[in-house]
Amino acid sequence: MCRVLFTVGRGEEIAPLIDAFVRASENDPYKAARGKKPYHGDGWGYVLLKDGGVSHYRSLRPVFEDGGAVERLRDGLEGFAVLMAHSRAASQGEKSLFNVQPFAFSTRWGFSFWLYHNGDLNKRRIIEMAEFEEREFERASDSYAMGAYLCRKLESPEPEEVLRHYSRMMEATNTSLNTGTLFLTPERVSAFVTAYSKPLYIMDPKNWDYVKQMVLRRENLFVVASSTLELYLRDEWKPVLNGTAFYVDILPEEEKFEVREMVMG
């Protein structure tokens, strides 16, 4: 599994989250408590939207060994911004740059999106739901298969349509469906963030500690992130109720955003 970060707001408030993300990726006590190596070292990436542009970066280097890229990201955080970051600990799919997240997709329905996922999914089930051929995804991760499903089946990034398709993914979830997606249409920028784990899986407190998502809200800042970041950035974090989704309308030119809370399923 992985460490993830979604945030929108003022760059100066986002910057400390980058440091927490790097440290959480290098030394994750929740991962170690489950008998695993404490780091997330199979590549990392981010999507940064600001000043009318989007930067998308992916690397096979662990984020804690990619100081130059991290520094460039920090340097680009002035003003209003939207950031999604993902640090991979591979569970499915080969360890290659292709499988490093966030993924980018452009759809036949006329919109683009970037996606990250934390957890473990039933890739075969997703391929069936999307009506793909399994051989086409032999070397791809379960997370990539989910993105390909959305690229094919999601007809618009409207809240109810997005919620419907992400809720379908719950039936293909082995452990967790913690996702962040940034949508771009000719008229609109929006995001959708999910926090769902299979109830049987999180009956083990060690699993819940590891996969739960935390939310941080301030007047000019909204954050959803993996639990480990709370250990490295002391703030007013709160655990997200399992099965919660957040739809975020983003107005970059006005430097505003609005968060709508939704229930999955």
C-alpha cells in the first residue's frame, strides 16, 4: 500500500504537508507494526495545479531520495494551489515507472483526470466491470485498471455520476479504496476524494491505523491524507468516517473552493 495526500489552498500552508509526506514515506510506524518494511519506496509522483497550469511528475526514485524534485515542488507552492501526491509501496503490478502514480487519463467524453489510489483491489473484477480483456492489463496495477475503468465508463465528472462509479468500486475492494482524483473540463475544475476500507479488514486495529484517512480543515485549506502524516505534522487532524467521499469544486481564478461531503455505497 501507499501514502497519499490531497490538498487545496494557499501554498504557504501546503508546504509543511510536503515535509510530512516525505517523512511518512520514509518511516511509517503503522506499516512497520504490520510486520512490513517501514518505507514506501517504489516510486512517487504528484500533480500540481496553479497559475493556470498543471505540473505532473512521476519517478521511480523514492520520494525521500528525490530531494531535487521535492525542492522544486516546494518552490512552486506560492499562491493558491491544488496538490495530489502519492508514494508507492507496490502490491500489484510490476515495479516500473508505468505503475507510479498519479495516473493521467483523457476520456472520450471530453474531460481529463489524474488519479491516485491507496489500497488493494480485485483487478480481475474491475477488468470484467469495464469489459476489457485481462491480457491487456497483465503488467498493470490494480490502481491503473481502476483508472482505465473510469476512463471508459465515467461519462462526466458531475458529483452524482462520480459517486455512482466510485461506489461500484467498493465491490472490487480487497482492502481499501482511498483515492484522490482531479478532474479538468473546459468549464470546470473539481476533485473527488474517497476514504473507504472493507469493514472486515479494518476489524484489526493495526490495519485501521494504517489505512485510515485523516482530514484537516481551515478557512483557506482542505486536506485529506494518509494517517502517517499526522505523526509528522501536529495539527487538528480528524479521522475520516469510513465510507466518506468529498467532492471539491475549485475556482482557481477566484482562489476559492467548496467542499461537499457525500456517503459512498
